[in-house]
Amino acid sequence: MVLAAWNAIYAAAPLLGQESPATLRVADDHAAAMKAGLALFESQVRTILERHCLECHGGGTVKAGFDLSNRAAMLKSPGAVEPGRPRDESRLWLMVAHEDDPPMPYKAAKLADDEIDALGRWIELGAPFDRPLVEPPSDERQADAPRGPTQAERDFWSFRPLEAIAPPTPRDAQGWACGAIDRFILADLEAHGLHPNPRADRRTLIRRVTFDLIGLPPTPEEIDAFLTDPRDDVQAYDALVDRLLASPHFGERWARHWLDVARFAESHGYEQDYDRPHAYLYRDWLIRAFNEDLPYDEFIRRQLAGDELHPDDPWSMVATGFLGGGAFPTQLTEAEFESARYDELDDMTATTGVAFLGLTLGCARCHDHKYDPIRMSDYYSVAAVFTTTIRSEIELPLGPSGQIIKAQVCSEGFKPTKHHADDRGFPHFYPETHVLERGDPKRKLGLAQPGYPAVLVRHGRDPDHWKVTPPQGWTRTSFRRAALANWLTDPADGAGHLAARVIVNRLWHHHFGRGIVATPSDFGFQGARPTHPKLLDWLAVDLIHHGWRLKRLHKAIVTSATYTQSTAYDSARAALDRDNQLWWRREPRRLEAEAIRDALLACSGRLDRTPYGPGSLDETMTRRSVYFFIKRSQLIPTMMLFDWPEHLVSLGARSQTTIAPQALAFLNGPQTRADAEALAGRVAREAGDDPEARLERLGVITLGRPPAAWERDAARDFLAAQVETHRASGRNPDDAARLAWIDLAHAWFGLNEFLYID
């Protein structure tokens, strides 16, 4: 039904007028309306039209030039049907309702009131068809010859080859800019009559960059070491960044970002939502890959075809778990076998597109992409690469000392993961992938051959250019995925230039809160345009020229003057650039769910830093949040409060909401209270009995700074009031004092400054 609704949306394009893709907009409720209209068409309207209208209008003949044989033909008659408009604006309905001449059906009894009403509602819902009322001859239904991209389409900014651009030389480069990034930023600022903020102080910077790189707050000892480092600010900060990039927690932080992109979860989804108990090893591989600074092109290649390119490396086999991370139904009828497999191919194809290329390839499953130069033939060429790729659970030497353990992989030639429909003949895959008319497996147009979107193939290369010859005697896999990986990482002739742009932008997005392209998973026509296109290309070229190493890129970004500037607000500059598109200031950002929870545990001293291994559904666990077991039907409630994703589709950017339950969870949540109690105990152990020393330690642990004088006064008043409250409830003086300090620690966790990073 969902596919049919999308088919209907595509077929509805003529009703949207003659707008160009740049101006075309669809109503917010369009998809829901078309879905309802499609259900109505299938249940009532098709029968009405076939029984009372089709004989004269598209069946045996086409009278009055009005053809109902298919939707496109129907819409060619101006005014006859106005989809999505009130019914009385369509002559078809007016004639059927006998409110216009000639009354229809011609020289026949008027339709029943419920039939007339059904036609009216169908028109108002968009007049969708699930399929033509009259099927064209089979020789007219063959797949159209692929239409190649035009030069204008190839010239779209994200499809153009990368340019080697020299950084500009702004007037004030010597006074502020530290490197190439800053020169690009400063040149644009100066062109708009703006200037950037000065460098933030050391306390601000260590908290900012520590959270950004490892997702944890700096300890008081780390803060003190940085503040007292005798080297100049630049040298001391460089050393700090190097230490953080080398931390084992770096991989945990950045693996969590990629898990959003990979739509990773550890259960199948749908009604039964059975567990995938061996999927966690993909998460562990990600952490290792980021910690070891695996080159990004190799990072791509291993997730698509690690089993083919590195058959002797068990962790490269685990990396293919990327392809099998999506949801998949476990309860199928025989009628759903083939459609479920095409849905699975769609998940692999669409996720590969958005994750690595920032392109919505999945939109071309039923028709050519409405906005981007991605043809339906392009979509099925990529889908055909995965024809025989399936999930399997195999034993690999991944444990301590090479211990054999099970891992979920996505490969070919292994026994498929068990499915409830196996005993009814579920094949798991079909040996061939077909081009489908409107995405319907029942309407095959011909075989799809493995290939790549033409707009991302240059110099006339054919798919064989990226072909990989299997080792002698190799028969288990097709090596189609290895060829795809080669094309995707080839910046000269394939899609590597776009892949580089996308990952550079993803890193910028996570470090600044907004990418140079504000839509990190959509670099197509409907996506945002880059605010600094030359900087984006310079960074992509620099990444490729330095071996696709991401840690080097992280350091270039976080040591730039653009990143290290203060958050000071200035109304005069804001009047010129209210949204800070040109980066004249650093914007404060709220921590995301994982970093908030991990900061609570770290500050309380309860954080268990044990890496790797199976995750947990226990919300009270004290390991880092990246080690939660992600069960699609049982997501962690407090994480969802702070915009944890639903892990169903690839996600490039999380939403950020501010809702009352967030504050209530901090006020009343048992975990926050447990962390507050542990924090109060830690402060007492580390600072002794002196209240002033305790206040100092509390501030440094949680906010990275001692409390200001007014904060100390407020804290003293709060403590005194809470002591009286607890004594009034019957507590002895020592217990009342202890509880008051827990209350203060609890209140301190609720400060905006704890949740936001300057």
C-alpha cells in the first residue's frame, strides 16, 4: 500500500501545475490524502468507473476526448477532474451528480448517492490510481531506454568535479585566521561587512572540544592541567586536541554519530521485533575503525564489501553489518515473499545512497526522481548489485585470543538468518533483480543489470571499469559489491568526489551544529545549498589528498579560529546575519541524549568505561549510552525524551526539541537522583568538610568552572533551606545536611549550563 501511495503521488505530478522543480511544493498532508484516496479507489471508485464510465471513455472508445484508461490520460482533459480541489470544481463530478450537462452516465440511471459521494471524496483526495483501468499492450510496457543526464544536470553543484581552490587572502588574515578554513570564512565575513568573535578562554575551549571529540566532560584534573599549561594558547590547545583524538572514547563518540546514519538497531522491527543478538559487533567495529583512523574510503569499502575485499580479516566481514541494519518483517505470507525482498533491496540501496552520497536514490524506485538526475534505471542498477546479498549469522574468530563467536554479516553464499517463513519456502533472495513498473513486483519490465547512476560516472566509463576479479576458484560471492565500493570511492571517474563532500559536511555538522550544507543527507536539488561551497570543496580535496584520514580533518576543524571563537552575541552583526550563516560567532549547542546521560554518569563518578561487547536494555546500566541494546520496539524512554532516533531509516541530523517532560525527568527521574547522590558523595570525598571547597569542587566537576559569587550565595541559601526542610520531616542534623547536598547536586544537574556547550 505504501508503494502504491508513492506511485499515486508520482502520477499526481501533472495536477501540481507547470512549476519547475525549483518551485514545486507539495501540501503537508499530500501523502496522507493520496493514501486515503488510493484506498477509496481500490475499494469503490475503480468499480464505479469500470462499470459506468470506461466503455465510452477509454475502453472501447474515447468519446468527447475524455480518456479514463489511465490517470495521465484523464488529466489531459482540462477541467474534467481537478485533483485535490473541491469536487464541484470538476466537471466529471458535476455531470455525475446531474449538476451539469450532459448528465452522466449518458442516457442511464443516475448513480447512487454513496457512489457519487465516493467519486467526490476521491477527487478531493487527489484522484489517485493504483494502476491503469486499461493495461497498455505488453510491447508498450517494456522499460524505457535510460535517458542520460543533461549537461545542466551534471553541472549541479554537488555533481561537479572537485576543484583545487587556493584559500583566499582576506585583509585581516594575520590577526585572526589560523589556517585555510579561517581564510575562507573570514573572506566571506569581510565581504558582508562582518568580523568574527575573538578566541574563547581556555575553560570554555576544553569543555567544548572534549565533549565534541569524546562526548564526555573534562575532569577537574584535565581542566587544571590545561589552564596551567605554560605553552601559548595555540600550542597548549593543539596538545589537548591530540590527546583527545588518541582517546579510546573518541571512537565511542563518533561511532554513535554514524549509527544514526546507518539506521542501526539490534532487532528486526515490525510486530514481533525479534532480537539480532550478534549485531552489536558492527557497533564495535565502528568504534575500532574510528579509533584506528581507518581511511574514510576504506571505511566505505569495508561496509559495502569487506568480505570480498578482505576475506581473511574477520572484522572486515563484520563491517558488512551496515547493509543488514534495517528493519525486516519476520511474519510473511507466501504472497509477500517477493515484495518483502524488493523492500529489503530498497533499504540497502536507499541507505547506501543517503549515507555515502547524500542522495535520495530510493525516490527513483517507482519512477525517475522528481528533482534529481537519478533515473529509475539508475536505482535498479544499484539495487541489482545487492541481488544475492543477505543477512547471515556466521562464526568468526573475534573474541579474546581468537575465540570463535557469532556475528551478523551481510554477504553472499552463507546460510541465511533463520526466518519464520523458511518452512513455507521463503527464498531469502531471488537470483535476478527486475526493473519494476511503479515498484510493483507483479509488473516486471525486464532484468536490471548492476551499474551506477549515470550522473556520477565520468569520462564515458562503463561499469566494468570498477570491476574486481575474484581470486582463482572463488565462487561464494559475485564481487558486485566490491565493484560498487570502487566506484563509490573513485573521485576521478566515479562518485568519490561526492562521497568526500558528504563526509566533510557530516563532520562540520557535528562540530558546529549545522553543516556547510544544512541537509547532510540530501545534496540533491531539494537539499540546502552550501553556505561556503569553495570551503567545502577545499576540505574535500584536502581529505582525499591526505589519504582520506578523518582525524586530521577533525583537528583542522577544531583548531581553526572559526571553531575556537567565543559565543558572544552582537545585535549589530546579528542584524546583518541573524542566522549566523557566515559563522561570525560560535553558537551554544545543547548536548544530545547520549552526551547528557554520559555526562551525568561521569560527573557522578558512576561511569563504567568498559568498552565493547553486547549492549543492555537496562536503563540503569552505568556504561556509556552507545552500549544500549537498540530494540526497535523497546527504545530507552529517557533517551527518547532528548530526541534519540527511532532507528528505522538513515538519519543525517537529529531534531532538537524542548519539552516539559525533559525537565520533569531531571526533577523526578530515579537515575538523575542516583547520579546526584553519587555526585554529592564524590564532592564530599574530594573536598572534605569545608562547604566553600565543596561548592568549588561541585562547580568544576559539572560546569568546568568554580561558582560565581552570586551562585555561591544562592547555593548557601538553598542548602540552609533544604536542611530546615529535612529536619522538619524528622531527619537528624547530619542526615539533613547530607540530603541537602544531594538536593543541591540534583539542582546543579538541571542548570542550562550543564546541558549546553558554549
